[in-house]
Amino acid sequence: MEVEELARYKEQAAVRAVAEEVRDGMIVGLGTGSTATFVLRELARRAREARWRIQGVPTSERTAAEARRLGIPLVTLDASPDVALDGADQIDPALRLVKGRGGALVREKVVALAARRVAIVADHTKLVARLRGPVPLEVLAFALPWVLRLLPDRVPGSEPRVRMRDGRPCLSDNGNPLVDLVCGPLPDPAAVAATLDSVPGIVGHGLFIGIAAAAYVAGPEGVRRCIPAG
């Protein structure tokens, strides 16, 4: 699929999500990634043309820089966001997510859990029948060797791989190494999430279970609003 076509879908989903989820005066959790960038642009447009007074809580330094460039005032988590708008790498019918390809998974999860509501913005290629690996992880550098040895036993059939860029480990904005837990389909994502939560040294993982209230997904047939199945 053409990059331009996917970008158009992401923009359509972002415009719809902002229209339905955001109101003047809100504090908005600002996600990270290519789709979240379209959310920022739409928020900035509303602030400029409709005089919306929006404040944002960024989930990454990259998002913070883009929000400042667009003129969106930023605040901390002293106040809970009214809504968090973010993208996802995978979305299943229950709106369980895999996130973190951009490396901001821990801050994204903190903001999502702090928000009163979470809405996901995506193009239709992110919809899957079942979540599968790789699952992004953020790991304390001190614990990294132990976590790499432990995970194949805790998650059978998996292989943790340190994410590399230009011959060096990729680090999160928090300064921690990023690891991709390579595995196949996840029959029980909640069980895998619980296992990862139980491993000391894993700061956070990219399985978002029971967090998203809605997803705005755009494709050839337009934008649809999805809610968790069941």
C-alpha cells in the first residue's frame, strides 16, 4: 500500500478522533508516532481556528518538540488528562494493543493509565485477528543480561532481542535499553502481560490490555469507531 494512502487514512482517523473525543479546555495525552503527529496537527488547527484552549501531556521528547512547534501548551501529570489519543502497532477485536515500536511505551502507558479515557487512532492495517510478537519492552540496563536469560523460560517460544541502531542499543527517553520479545501469536495476551509485569527489571512492556475505550480506524470505506468486542 502506498505511503501517501496510509498517511491519508491516518489523517482521516485523527480528524475524526479529535472531533469526537476532544473539547475546548481539555488536557489531552499526546501519543508518539506517525499517526499521533496527525492528532497534534488537528489539535493545533482547532486551537488556531476555533480558539480551543488545549493543553497536552506528551509521551515522548519527540512529541513534546512537535507540540511546541505547533504552539500546543504542555503540562505535566499534576492534573489527569481528560483523554489520551495515541496510535498502536496492532489492535485486536477486544481493543487489546501492541504498542512501542517508537520506543515510548512506558510513558505512553503512564499517560494512558492516568487519563480518564483512552482512544486509539489508526489506519486499517493495524487491525489484527490476534495479537502477535514482537512485544516491545523497556528494561533496566543493570538487569538486562538477567532478563534476556530469563524471558525464554517465562514466555516459552520467545526470543528477546536488544533493539539496535547504528551498532548501538536503542535507548528510551528514560535512558533504558529497548528489547523486542520475538514470538508468534499470543493466544492469551493478558497472561503474557501478567508474566512480563512479574519480572523485576522490566520497566514496562507494549501490551496494553483493557486500556483503550475506543479506536478510530480509517480505511478505504472511511473512518469507523470501534469499541471492545464482548
